Amino acid sequence: MTGSSRPSPPMLPPMEPSVSLDDIRAAANRLGDVAHRTPVVTSATLDSLVGGDVFAKAECFQRTGSFKIRGAYNAVASLSPSDRTRGVAAYSSGNHAQAVALAARMHDVPAVILMPEDAPASKLAATRGYGAEVVTYDRYRQERTSLGDQLAADRGLTMIPPFDHWDVIAGQGTVALELFDQVGGLDLLVVCVGGGGLISGCATVAKSLGDSVQVVGVEPEAGDDVRRSLLSGEIVTIPTPVTIADGQQTTAPGERTFAVIRERVDDVVTVTDDQILDAMRFVFERMNIVLEPSGACALAAILSGAVDARGRRVGVTLSGGNIDTARFVSLMK
């Protein structure tokens, strides 16, 4: 079990899911050879520890170092010619920023990215390196959505948000589309959750291919806005969480992602920062893989027992590996 069952929310959300398996297949066609078909990695030691067969989708080996290029490229590729000419804007702690910057460069589209001033230096450098203009803000005192929307409006840019966008959700869903093609049927799919774009797309694939697949999201304990939203039946906003998982420092799910999650995700659990560190250490020492904290969050739930993998075929996202050497070493001490 993944925890106590959650009550049925009393009312439907204001927005209905509007992403399908066909949308995700169309996104896969747009991505073509742009996104890597990332490997699925396994570990006999991991299987022995958790009592199941675990298939880890290593998006840390994806272009820009995370799954985010899938959604960003699909969104930019879907823009009208006039929108491409005007350019795009985005807000992100780093991985979506890099992905939009690269996708924009590949389409000769100007890009302006709003990033927190304390974003990892490697993510700031990579975003600028892909040719985007970076504007910074204080994530603990300023609200990025309103700032980003105002920036886009002032400059006449099309906003590509990090998760609450149907084309972004469809692009992220190609992670699960590939995973099921690579390993076949699963009993359980465990996905890290920030704003919910990845799990929305992945859950759409999983439930389209078979209702028997259980889909479970994982958040940092300090940033459990999606879990709280599911329990309450409506979007809950929390203060900016203080967690090592910078990619999951969201304060609320989006309207679109919440509509999908509410319908297609079975449960959301949380893990502590220490459990995330344990997962990072495990994959580094036993699987020779470097993950950033957010990239290890879903695996942490399996290793800690927050999600029960015993006797099951389990897919799990290793969603990103964008962490610089100094930060990784300091966290591993």
C-alpha cells in the first residue's frame, strides 16, 4: 500500500483533462530524433532491497539533463509562425529554463527566462549558454507566475510555463510512452511531482494502456502541495517549500495538471530530504548514476518503503541529473 486511501473529492475541478494518448503520440512524432530515447536501467541489488522488479527510466541522460526538453520542444514546435517571431518566455528553477532555451534556439526563436536568483549556478549558466536572456527574482519574496506573465505581456512574448500547458504535458508523457514500449506492462508507475506536468502526461499514458496500472506521485515532505490538493479536492497553495529538491519547490499544482492528476493518479506520497539523499547515494554507488535531488525523489519513495514495490513490476522516473560537482559533494558528506 502507498498510505491511507484518500477520500473522494466533493466536486469536480473547474477544468477537465484535455490531453490524450493521441496527443502524446503526436508529441513523440514532433520530438522525433530531437529527444534521446533514454535507457531503462535495472539493479539486482535494488530489486533485492525492495522485493520487486524495478525499471528506472533514466531521463538524467536526456538532452539538457532532464525530461523537460520533451515538453518544451513540443510546445515551441506547436507555436504559430507569428508567435515564433515574437519569441517565448518561461519561468523555471532551472531544468525547464534550459529546455525552453534550447528548444527556442533550435527554432530560431528568441527566449527570455525568469529564474530564481538562488538557482543552481550550473543551471543558470546552461540556460544562458543556450542563448536565452535570464531575468532573476527572489523566490521567497516574489511570486514567479505573476512576474513571468507580466514579463511576457510587457515584451509581447508567448509564455511557456513549466507544467500547466497542454503541449508541455503531452511532451512529458512521452517518457511513459517510451518506458512501456521498452519494458512492457507494469503494475506500478512512480513519478516525481513538482507542478505535475510529468505525472499528468505519464498517468495519461499508463491509464490509457491499462487501468490496472497504479500511478503514484512523490513530493518532498516540505512541498506537499499536490498531496494536500488531492486530499482537499481543490488546489491548495503552500509557502515556497524549503527542500534540497529545488526542482520541486512549487507552491501549487496547475489547473490543468490538477485536473489530470485528480482523475488519473492513484496516490501522492512524500519523502524527506534525508531519504532523497539516500536515493542519490544509492544510485551513485550501486548504479554509477548522478542524480539531482528532484531526480531521485521518486526512487526515494521506493527505497524508503513509502511506496510498496514487493512482488510488483515497477517503473520509476530518474527525472534529472543537473547538479554541479561542488553541490553534489557537499550533499553526499
